[in-house]
Amino acid sequence: MQQTAARTAPNPQRNSELKKRIWRNKLLYLMALPGLAYFLLFKYVPMYGLVISFQDFKPYLGIGGSEWVGLKHFERLFTEPDFLMILSNTLVLFGLNLLFFFPIPIVLALMLNEVRHSLFKRTIQTMVYIPHFMSWVIIVSISYVMLTMDGGIINELLLLLTGNKINFLLSPEWFRPMYLLQVIWREAGWGTIIYLAAIAAIDPGLYEAARMDGAGRFRQVWHITLPSIRSVIIVLLILKIGDVLELGFEHVYLLLNAMNRTVGEIIDTYVYTAGLQQGQFSYSTAIGFFKSFIGLLAVMLANWLAKRMGEDGVY
């Protein structure tokens, strides 16, 4: 009993050391404060609103006065005729992102790392970074101008070479390739930043030793560079898997139309239609709750698998 009381009693010396450490690093805490405030205000506080997924929420009654209905909206979601179509579209687009887009920043970073002419390297980096700073409206608009059947440069070339045009913008079979190419164009260059930073931290002595042993550039990349940045790749892969149902609303919504809805409608656009356009706040919140829960499970599973394989994981 006395030992338990001794353990729970405040330790003045420990508290004093903690205060000194906080004061010594006060500038670092001040720098972190805006980020902490952002997550607190925009990520954690809004979680209180998830309770309306268990209510028939009426704005004029508020959260406290709305009727509780339990799992009604979740049951509706899982029995919705379009649910399987929307879920499969979301998973297919995520799978394409993971399979084709995720490796490209790694390959691009490895290629940029091999460029020795600094001016040429900086020029290429700037060119591949620029699309990231353009909104999806601009990216999709540029694609529209290039792919439209009414004077689009791609269709004009196809007409010249084959005598036929392709309606890229309205064809369901072209929706997913068009979506993926736009993602690669906009984000591949920006995704190289973390990998280039990880590559820059590799000990140059490893490369010198490999060259003395007769290893060429490809073998140096395969046996030194990739193993050295493996932990970074694993962490980013886990975070990417956590976004399994989070593809972004704006990009898909701009590409969506009545002709390609069967392959393009995803959870994010469905939430917008049900929540904002139709005013079904409780139902759309239930959809968002389901999406977040699946993302949490995906992160936990990916992290567990990473640790089973001997990696550090995210936590």
C-alpha cells in the first residue's frame, strides 16, 4: 500500500526537470503549436459530429434534440443498390493508384539522383514539381482541351494517323486511365521530395566501397540505395493504404458525368450528392464514418504486417 502511494505521489524533482525541458525547447513547441491547433480544431473537434450518423438529424433541432435511430443509416448504406458499385469503383481506383502511381515517385527519385549536372537536375525537378501547384480544375481543364473531340490535339492526331477519333471524356473504359494519368502528372514529381531527402542521407562511403568492389550504377541502386530507403517506403506505403477509401472528391467529381458514372462514382462523390445536394446529413455522415473506420483498420493491418516483416512501422 505504501509502495503504491509512493509511486502515485508527485515527484517534485521530475516535475522540475520536465518544466526545464519544456522551457529549453519552448521555440520548438511554439513552432508545433499551429500544427497542433489545426489537428485539434479540424480533425478532433469535428469528430463530435459523428453522433448524427446514429440520429435522424434535423438542423433546427440540433444534435441534442434530434431523434436517435441507432444503426438505421448504416443498414441503409449496406443495402443500397448502388453500394457495391460505389465501393468497387473506389477500391479499383485505389488499387490502380497503389499499383501504378506509388512506385513512380521512387523511380523518379532514383533517376534524379543519378543526374550529375546540377543545373539540368534542378530544371527537371522544377518541371515535375510545377503541376502539384495547379488545382485539379486546371489539370482537368487542360486534359479536356487536349482530349475533346472538337479540336482536341490528341483526337486530331488520332484522326490524322488512324482516321478515327475517341471520345475519351464520355467513354467509361477511358475514365480510369485518364484519372490515373492525371494523378501521375500532378503528384509524381512532388512525391519524390521525401525519397530524395532519404537518398541524400545515405553514407557516400557505401557507394565508394561498392565501386571499389566493381559494382556498377544499377547494382549500387539495387543493393545500397533501395535497402537504405526501405523504411521510408514502408512508412509511406502504410500511410497510403490508410487512404484506401480516400481518393479525393474534387478530381473525380470534375471527371464525372452521366456516361461514366458506373465506373467513376466513388464514396466521396456519393457523400457530396447525398449530403449536400439532397440534405441527408445523417446518412452522409454514416458513409463518412464507415470510410474512416475502414481506413483505420487498413492502417492497423498494414502496420502489423510491416512489423511482422521486421520493419519499424508507423507506431
